[in-house]
Amino acid sequence: MEHDDVFDSVTWETPSASNGYDVFSTDRDQPTQRPGYMNINSEDGTAPNEPKWEGYLIATVKDPVKELDGTKDVYVSYLVAAKTNLPIFSTPEPSSRRRFQDFVFLREHLSKDFPACVVPPLPDKHRLEYFTGDRFSPEFIERRRQDLTRFIQRVTNHPTLQRASLLRDFLESTEWHVKMHQHIAHPPGPEPAPTLLDNISDTLLNAFSRVRKPDPRFVEMREAIEKFEESLTGMERTWGRGRTRTNDLTSDYHDLAVSVQGLGFLETGITEPLNHFSTTLMEFSTLLRHTVRPPSPAVRASRGSNLTVASFLLPSSLFRGSKSRPTSTPYPPTSLTQTQTSTDPFMAHLQSLIAYAQVQRAVLKLRDQKQLDFEELTDYLTGVTAERDRLAALIQGHVTSSGFGIGAYLRDRMEAIRGSDDDRTRVEKMRKLDTRIKELQEAVTTAQETSEAFNEEVVKEAAIFQYAKESEMRELLLSLVEGQIQMYRAAEEEWDRIVPILQRIRVDV
């Protein structure tokens, strides 16, 4: 395979650590190659499919700040702080302040620069808050911060994307707008010149939407992704129904507390115990409510945080903070307890995983398009070669046009009517066909190399996605379990406190 058709910025070995983030040595003597493809020419002649991390890059998004408050250009910026040992960074703790549009730019251009990589999705911008005017509310800002944190973690944990120059500029550049314009004007790698493949592939793909020789590896991948999405969607629906029922139960406990309190006014002898019991019911109702929707900013500000994030994150105390600007308005603290965040983040993470899986499926579809390019160009070359051979046979008088089928016969009759049925015309057509055959042979070779390189990269991406999926599912379920445990422990404490109060009620017989 030609060096210009593959991607060399990643070396491929199985990480020795279970989390995949040990420091690895890097071979920097490889030639510059096109991004989005991996180098399948390893030292032992094989094509390893296991990714290798050259080091770690751990990032988080925090400290949302309202910039230009009071003007029509108001927006929210976020502090993106990281820790790394990758040599491409100028400091081991890069940090920068970015707005949502900067994340959009990063995601769009990473997708263009690395077409075979599964670039994680961003949170949807088209939400109701943009139309109702609530996009600057603390609740919305906190949800977006969590979504952006999940996005940047997925990017920085990708062995290819974590070493992208654009990501480096995003994390540490103080002249980000200049870097954006430079990236647009000078994208990594030369722009390929238009070829015959570019001119005809769109037409071919519009006519044929399915590959004729599907690779069993990618058929299995697609089926696994579809089952994964189906399972997550089922979890989302089931948990949504459970959340609705929990909401109903919360209201029922609240109504029961009100009824018990009213009963206390009637039973003067046991008014105090009944009031305590009513308070306990209210507290339990509040605990249930906090498992199904986020608390208010005041509650968040009054409580500490033991919320675990991704399993590969370092404690937030290791990251550098930043001073607020004079024209900026910091948002209140947004740290939440496990009890308060065990449900809504669960739903949000499920939806994010579904979107992540859809990106993986889109990469598989792009791989199919590469294979379609190769298959259809091969058929096109076969047809042109057959036409050239037919004309050569007619000139040499070996066969008549009827020997090539009814189509060839009718075509020759039409040419005879137009007066172009002579050997000189056929020779000129053969000359043009020879030129076209040479172009097609080059295009078929390029399409085959591109398809093979894309295949190997997609296999590697499947392994990376599997690592990310297992890590996120582990953290998602652990967070849910810990939240439920804390909620029920708190509920047990509330009920334990009311037991001796109720036992002190004297019943005279």
C-alpha cells in the first residue's frame, strides 16, 4: 500500500494496563501520511487491530461563566482543564476557556480530518431552552457542562484524536481564533486533486446502495451496534416508566404526609408523634424526588460533592482553576450528591451512548461507501474493457456485431445510420477507450487501497469503541447503584428516627 493512502500517527499495540492509559514509547520516524487511516504495515508484516495509547490526556469541563452579561452578545464560556504526559503539549496541565461554538468547531473538523475515526457527538443544540429563553439557567448550564465533559473525555481518551494538533490548540492555545482560521486555510494533509473516482462515484452510489460482497466482520459489527442501540433504547424506555411511577409515588407520599398532619390536629393526645411521622413522610418524599430530577441551585450550593465521573478521571483538585473576569458572572457551584443525581444523569448518559453508537454506525456506512466505490469502479472498468475488445474484434474482422449480443448489434446499426460505422471511427474510439481504461485502472487501484485502509481503521475503531463502551457502562451503572444505595440508606435513617417516637405512644387498655 502506498504511504500517501494510510495514516501513521498511531502505532498499534495492546495496552498493558486494564485502563489503557499507561505511557508508551513513540516511533516518530514514520513518514507523513493521510489522517483517518492507520498504517497496516507493522514490523512483523501483520495488521494489528489493537490500539496503542502513547500516554494519557485527561480533561474535564468546569466553571461556567456568563460572558458579556447585559449585552446582546452574551454567551457562556467553560474552563477546559487537562493533565497529560503527551509530548505534543507544551505544558503538562493545559487549560483554556471555550464557548459551545468552539466545541462545535472542534468536533466538525476532527470529523473531516479523521474520517475513519468515531468522533463522539456533541449535545444537541436545538433544545426547547433556546426558544423559551432558559438557556442561561443554572440547570441548563449544568446539563450542558456535563455533556461537554463527556464529549471532551471521549475525544481525549481516543488514541488517535488525543494527538491531533487541533485538539492541542483547543486545549492550550491563547489565540484560538487565529488557530481556527489557520486550520480552515491549511487543513492537515494536502487536498486531493479531483480524479475520475470523484467524478463518477456519486452517480454510482446513487444507483447502488448495498455492497454486493459484504465483509462478515462489518456485518457482525453492524448487528452488534444495532443490538446495543436497541438495548439502550429499551433501558431508556423502562427507566422512563419507572421515573414516572416514582414521581407518582412521591406525590402520594406527600399527600399522605398532609393527611397525617391533619389527623394530628384531631388527635390531640398524639399530635406530636403524628407531626413527626408526617415530617418523616415529607422527608422520604423529598428523597424520592431528588432521584428523579435535579435539585435547585440553592440545594446544590449547600451540599458537598462526591459525584464520581468517568473511571479514568483524576480528582478535580488536581486541575488548575481560573480567575473570573471582571465582566463575567460565575454560576453557583453545581456539585451534586449521588442521591440527587442517580436518575437524570442516568437518562442523559443513556441518550449520549445511543448517539455515540449512531456515530459508530455512520462510520460503518462510510466504509460501505468506500467498498461500493471499488466494486462499481471495477464493474465500470470491466464494461469499458469489453467495449474496447469488441471494437478491436470488429476491426480485425474476427466477429460481427451480432456476436456481442442484441445491444451491441443495435448500437452498431445506429452508428451505421449516422455514417460513423467505419474502421477509422472505431480506431478513434479505441484510442479514447484506452485512455479511459488507464484512468479507470488507476482509479480502481486507489479505490481498493482506500477501501482496505478504511477497513483496517474501522476494525481498530471498533476496538476503541468497545473500550469506551465498557468503561462508560461500568461507571454509569456504578453511579446509579451508589446513588440508589445512598438514597435508601438516608430513607432508612429517617424511618429509624421515627420508630422510637411512635413506640412512646401510650395505649391505655
